[in-house]
Amino acid sequence: MDKRKKIDLIGFIIVAGFALAAFLCYFRGAYQNLPYPANTFLFKPSAAFTDFTGLYGFMAQGNPYEQLNASPYYPLANLVIYLFTRLSLGWSFLVFVLGFLGCLVWFNVRNLGTGDRLELVRNVFIFSFLTYPVLFALDRGNLECLLVLFVLYFAHFFSKERYYLAAFFLSLAIAMKAFPVILSLLFLARRQYRAFIVAGVSTVLVTLASLAVFKCNPVTYVSMVLHGGNIAHDNTFSAFSAANWAFQRGAGLFGVFKLALLNFHVIKLMDMSRWLALYYGVAVSLMGLIAAYVIWIEKKTWKQMALLVFAMLLLPHISSDYRLLYLFVPLLLFINAERSPRRDVVYAVLFGLLLIPKDYFFIPQTETDSLTGDNQNWAPVGISMLLNPILLLTFATLIVAEGFKERAEGKRIHA
């Protein structure tokens, strides 16, 4: 497929998926009088933007390392939110939203052009304002909006072989949340060992500088982290890792694992906190296999990026839907990659399906972290919790199978 056909196919799926989900939610809410979550594909309306407002309120109280409940975020993330508190809540959220959308539109303008201005306007509007991850992230007001921008800049400079700039932007993402460190494997795949080291050193320096702003002793901070200070006070971690009844809408495999236990009627007998340790053992092993494949087998940048992003989405036990924003990184690289006769249509369809709402049905006997509209029952989780991991695993399997096939064909040619 050429670039225009990729964009047109993915754009069609996004528009169709958005329209179907919006119609279904409107019908269920207006005509069937069904409460949340049946009447919206976003989070509960009464909790709109609370990821941002909650952090804003916390940071507005002062130094996060002198408060009883330690911040669950890393120092750079705390510093960024602290800077937002220098403005009023309304203005800070407006800057947050406009900054995110402005940068996202810029990336889409650079990558979705086909030579026709009207087509570019259409494509940028669809990819920037109708995709489910963007809408869900803005609805939550989640800090992931800023992280994904750093990762997009990392991918932008990496693809242009400006590795030190790429390392700097990746370090900003890592200094806000740890999991983007997975992407540093791309430096090893390109034998850019100095850039790999620069990313690590830059992360440490940015973290120390952020701690210095709050006059927090780095030794004190490390001690707090080692004693669980960043996690013990975070209800999200405790609720979804230890509670058998709780399911989070998202793309992680841990939720699928819990659903399997529920289906076999054994989940009530499990100590989920202990099973989480086993799960992470398996996840680390899988990450090792993915790292080996990306470094030594796969040579196409967009596929390397896709596999690492899929790992970021699938392997953590907490992986909410706003993290699907990271799909924009391999997506834009795929759109601009050289035409390939193999599976481009399938890859485009999978990208499109991953970017649309899919909670057309809800899974019985499951409960999420929010009450229904009548505030009497916990809301069930939608089937996207199953569909997104299935789509990601299918996508990853196709990439790996094609990679091994191309490697085998290359060996036959040189034999």
C-alpha cells in the first residue's frame, strides 16, 4: 500500500468506529435510559478531568516530598504539575489541553501529508480529534498526554538519526514515568551505545534537578521509593493489584489473566497480590524475548517501535486506555514507511481497530473503579479489555512471523 491508501483506510476505520460508538452510546442513554458505562465510551462524566485536577490540588499544597501521602509520580512529573499550579486551575488545564493538541496536530501535519491540502486538513482532523485514545486521555486530563509528546519527539529525531536529541527527549519521558525506558533498546539495536548512555545520564540529571527545585535530598527520595512511598499511598496500585473483584479498562494482559480466573470460578480463592509477583516474573521473561528480537532480528524501525510500544501497553499490570496514545508513535512511522507488498492492509486495519472505542458489550460479574449512574452498583468492564490485548498480540505475532520469514529468505539468498 502507498501512503495515501494507508491513511485513507485507517481514517475510514476511525470515523466509522467513532460514529458507531457515538450512536450506540446515545441510543442506550437517550432511548434505553441505561446509566454509565453504557451511555458513554469515555469515563464517568462526573469524574471528567479529575486526573489533572487531583494532581493540581495535591501539588498546590506545596512540596510533595514533605506531605504525608507521597506523590506516586517521579520528580520531573511533580515539577511539571507544580509549574501548572502557578496558573489558576482553569487556565492551567487550558494550557495543558492546547499544548498537547497543538503538538499532536503538528506531528500529524508533518506525517499525514499526501500533496493535497484538503486531504491533509481532513486527515489531521480525523487522527487528532476522533481517535479514542486522544478523547479518553483528554477526558481524564491525564499526564500521559505530555509523556507521549516526549516519546513522539524521541521517535522523530531517532528516525532522522539525530540520536543524542532522541536520547534527551526519551530521558524526559523516563524521568516522568519509568516504563518508556523500554524504548532505549532501540539505541542498542542501532549500535548507538553512546546515545544509550546519554539517555541514562540525562535521566539522572533531570531527576536530580527536579528534586533540587523542591529542596529534597536525593538520598531521602531514594529511601522513600525503596520503602514503597511512591506506591503505598497510591490507591490505584493497591486496588487493582490486590483486589480480586477489581478490573480496570485497559490494554494490559493482567486484566485478561484475572478474567480467565473469573471464568474458571477460582478467582475468589486467589491471593492476587502474590499472583501479581508471578505475573511480573513472566512479564520480565517476555520482555527479554522481545528485546532480543528487536536488537538482533528485526531491522525495520516502525516494527521495532511497534513491538516495544506493544510491550509498554501489554505487560504492566496497570495499563489504562489513555496509554493507547503511544500507538501514534509506530502508526506515523508505519504510514511513512516504504511500500511493502506483505500485510500492509492487515497492519493498517489493526491500527485502525486499536484507535476506536469497542465497548459494545460488557462482561458480566466484573466491577471497575467507578459506580454506575444510580450510584448503587459498580460498573462492569467492557469487552475492549479483551479485544485490545487480542489485537495487540495478533499484531505482534504477525510482525515477528514476518521478521523470521524475511530472515530465512535472506539466508537462502546468501547461501
